[in-house]
Amino acid sequence: MSEAERNAYHAEKMKKKQEARNKILATKTEERGLLIVHTGKGKGKSTAAFGMVFRAIGHGMKVGVVQFVKGAWDTGERDVLLKFPDLVTINAMGEGFTWDVQDRERDLAAARAAWEQAKLLIADPAYKLVLLDELNICLRYDYLPLDEVVAFLKDKPADKHVIVTGRNAKDEVIEIADLVTEMTEIKHHFRAGVKAQAGIEF
């Protein structure tokens, strides 16, 4: 087959693919707020969620962020988002991982305070997207009543996007979600003795 024939074959193949794709896209007409869950043992759950936050800001949307665990950390994404005070509200309400705090009552109080703030942001029509970073961790350790959280998220405003991150997402949360992504760890530098580094982990 000559190069010209290969190019013609490729063009015809891509044309058919485009027609098929356009046919599928024509059937997708609904626009509504999504409940998005990032879970799994692999790295990148919060990173992907913050990528969506930056994307929303780029479109001029107002975004709320509630960090249920990482509040004690100084993170790069928080430093960037603080430069957009008119578009972003950040609530870093966690005190660190539960094995760092070692006080269940403090964990429960922090989780409750963060959840109450999350509910306010989700109910506020000014916010188009709300990120509940590491909420799954709180649900895993029963720091919040699962049925209360599920009921609230299920009845969120129809035009509101909500992202929930954290490993070990509960089946009940997955069931009501519109989009669920599981991060799968294939290889991680931590296992080779490399510590968490600025710009990569935080």
C-alpha cells in the first residue's frame, strides 16, 4: 500500500469514526449537576478533583472546597486557590490523619464541623461546584452517620456538582453517584523509600 493509499484509508476510517461519534453525541442532551466520586488505593484522587476545581474556576464558576482531613497541611493547591478569593471558598477543617490526632472525640468534632460547612456550601446557589476532599475517610471510620450524608447528597440541588474523594468509598455513596473513578495503584515511589514531596503529594 502506498503512502497516498494509507492516507486515504486513514481519512476514510476517521470520517466514519467521526460520524459515529457525532451520532452518539446527538443523543446526549441533558445538563445537570453531578455527584462525582474519586476512590481507590491509588494516588491522584484529590489531585484529579482539584483539577476539576481549577477547570471550573477557568470558566468563572464559584467553587467551595471542604477538606475533611488535610486541613493541617500546607498544600500547593490551597496556596493557588487563595489567589482567587472571589471564586473560591476554602475550608481546611481537618486536623490530619486519624493516626496523627489519636483522639476520636476530636476527629468526630472536626468531621461534624466540616460536614455542616459542606452542607451550607452545597445548599448555597452561588456555588456551582463543591469538593468534599477525603469525606470517604470520615465515612469509613463512622465519624459521620452514613445515612445522613447519603440522604443529603442524594437530594442536593439539581444543578450542583459535588466531588467526594477518599479511598474506601461506601457502597451507598457509589450507588447514588453519577460518576465513579477508582484509582488503582500499580507502582508507588513511597514503597521504594521516597518521601512525600512538595509539588507531587502536597
